[in-house]
Amino acid sequence: KIASSPCCLHPLSSVCILLFAFSFCFLLLEDTCFFLSCKDGVNLTGTHLELMKFYSEHYNISQRTFLSGLVSFAAQLEKEDVKSFKQLSYRKKGTNWKRFHLVLFEDEYEFFMDVKKLWKMSLAKIIAFCLDNVLDEFLQVLDSMGEDDYTDNYRYSGYTFSVYRVYGIVCCKFFWGPDPKIIKKAKQLGHI
């Protein structure tokens, strides 16, 4: 399983949902932010595109924002198991797909690539999985958030990774939030 944050050890913990809520807020301010972006195109079913369009209009946010929040929510609550020593899986061919042009901030793109690597799914399959399996729970969280909760300007700013060696073996550790050492130090100093 994905162990993304020390506060998210239990998938349904209120702390985890609160962290998600604060991290989701930044996306609502996207039009005023000046970050470099990464572009990607994915093929989605018409049904999935209609769901994204409907709910993004309902919550008055862009489809890109809605999608980024949904995937982040699913990943942080460990909605899919980590798969190792497997090939990347794709959706079955033969579906009537439509092209969706996705523009992500660089830190979001990096996060999506981590999810892709851990779940061993194409980006289109991740999106379909989240819309099919996580959407209802995600909408409940969105409904519980008030408009005043949309204040976080640093959605993925705590995203960090480190590369190090143990007995000559190259290791990589990444965090979908602040490094736990920083959180521990802040708690010791009484800042949290």
C-alpha cells in the first residue's frame, strides 16, 4: 500500500480528509497562479468526460482541477494497491474514446507520474478507475467543504523526494506531503 503521509495511515482518518481538503483548495485559485505546466492528452469515454464536465460545472471549478483533486484524493486514501514487478496496464481497446487535453502544473504532473508508477496504470486508466470507484466518496468530501475552505495556495508544495544509498544500493524515497522529519521537528517546537 502507498504510505504517503504520516497523518494518512488510516484511510478514513479525519486528519487525512482535512489534509486533502486543504490541499485541494489551491486548485480553485489556479487562474491567478503562474507555474510552468506540462501538457498531456488522454482518451476517455464520453461518459467519463460528461461526468467531469457536469461535476466541474456543479462545483464551479475547471475539469483539470476536478480531475487533479480526484486523483490526489484516491492516491492519498490508498484506493488502489501498489503493484510491483508488473507492466503498465491499459484500458481495453474498442471503446469509443474522446480526446481530453490535460494541462498540469509540473508538481502535479510529477505526482501523477508517481501514481502511474505505483498503480501500474496508464493515466487514462487511472482517471477511469477514479471516476468509476472513488467519485462518490470524493463528492461527499467536496460537499462537506465550504467555499471559505478554499484557501491553500500550496497544493503540492510539500511534495519532496530524496535519493540516497544503503550498502551501495541506490534508493529513492518520495513524500506526497512534507517530509515526516519536518513534521516531527515542527511538533517538537510547538508550531503544529
